[in-house]
Amino acid sequence: MATLLNYKITQPETRLHTTPILLIHGLFGDMNNLGMIARGLTDYTVIQVDMRNHGDSFHSDEMNYSAMAQDIIVLLDDLNIPEVTIIGHSMGGKIAMKVTEYIPEKIKNLIVIDVAPVAYNVHRHTEIFAALNAVSDANITDRKEAAELMRTILDEEFVIQFLLKSFKQGTWKFNVATLQDRYLEIIDWQDVPTFAKPILFIIGGESEYVRQEDQALITAQFPKATAKVIAGAGHWVHAQKTDAVLRTIHTFLDKHNS
């Protein structure tokens, strides 16, 4: 079965590492959202993907972590990749952790950015869905007009501009209907079997996505987990503190790739 995910591969001018790195974006994103991380990994082959219902990948009514993990597995098989390091942000981090349930032998390292392997009870995206639907219902095709309408619902300009990256010719590239219908599955989590390889959690110091009380659940599933808190950053830690995140990633990879 050929992969159905849209992806791109960036090869280094000089290959210093044989294990490629796969980057997985979060909810409402696409392959470009971790572009600042990709550009800082010049010694590695880097694979960026659009997950299902995002970017230029296929739309589906199914939106859960088992299905999304299988999409990644199919991609790795299609590219004949025997071993991979995965870096995922938010939803992408949960996808990365879910992949360990199926192909632990193929994962060399795991880096999870600002998300925990837990079910979240807080609905953080209600206003975002309201803004997206408002733009669609108004039949707006102009980005400037879309932004003006979204500002009446959302008060974070960074979030508005982030969302508008997926607004093309009056249409949202992500599948808003399915993301909203399956939202409870996206914020949910089913524990994975113990994965005893190195995993790094990068946490925004001002974010609420990884809490102290999550530590027991993290170590139960990932006993070799370590964490790095990046001060002065929220959930979008990789965009807000790119240099610090890249230093943390390189330190971790240098330690475990030696």
C-alpha cells in the first residue's frame, strides 16, 4: 500500500547521520509548521508530512491516534526506512508516541514537544472552531477579510495568522468538520505499552499541556523519559524559542546517536 500522506524530504549536503528525522505537526497545522526545526537539522535527512485531514493530505472521517500512527508506518514502509527519529509537536507528539506501540524496533529516538501522553479534559479549541466556521459561513475568500472576522472571536493574533496559513482560495485546507466531530478523540489518549528507548519531552515553561501530575503516567509508558523546560515559552515553544529548542534537540541527539 502506497502512502497517502503528502510529504517532502530534505537531504543534507553532507550526510553525517544515517538515521533520518521525521517531523509531525500539531492540530490545524501542516508540514511547514516545524520548518524552523527542519532548517536547524542540516546534518540529517528530514521528512516533513501533512497528516490526514491537514495540508495536502487526504481527508477522512476517521481521526484517532491508531489510524494516524498507521499512516506514519505506511509512509516509513513506502520510503524503505528501517530506523527513524521522530519529533512531534502537540497532536504530532501524541502520534509519535502512538507509533511506538506498533513499531518500537524502528524508532531510534523520540522527541515530544509540549504534550503529554494523557487524555485532556480541557477543550482549548472551541473559539478556534467558531472562528473557522464563521469564515466559512460568511463565504469569505479574502485573507484580510477572514482575519478581520476572526479577530472578533479570537484575541491571539499569532493564532489567527497560524490558522490563515491553511486558508487557500476561500477554503480551509484542513478538514474542519471532521476535526470538530472527532475532537474528543484528538484530545483523548490510550496508554501505550512500555517503550524503553530514549524519549525527550520539550516543555514550554508557560504552557499547561504538560503538568507535574502527568509525570507518573509519562514514566509508566516511557521509563527513559527526560524533560527540558524552556523558560518564557508557551505551547508554541518551537516557534517562540527556536534556538533554545534546537540546542536541546541537538544535545539529545548527539548523546544518543554517538
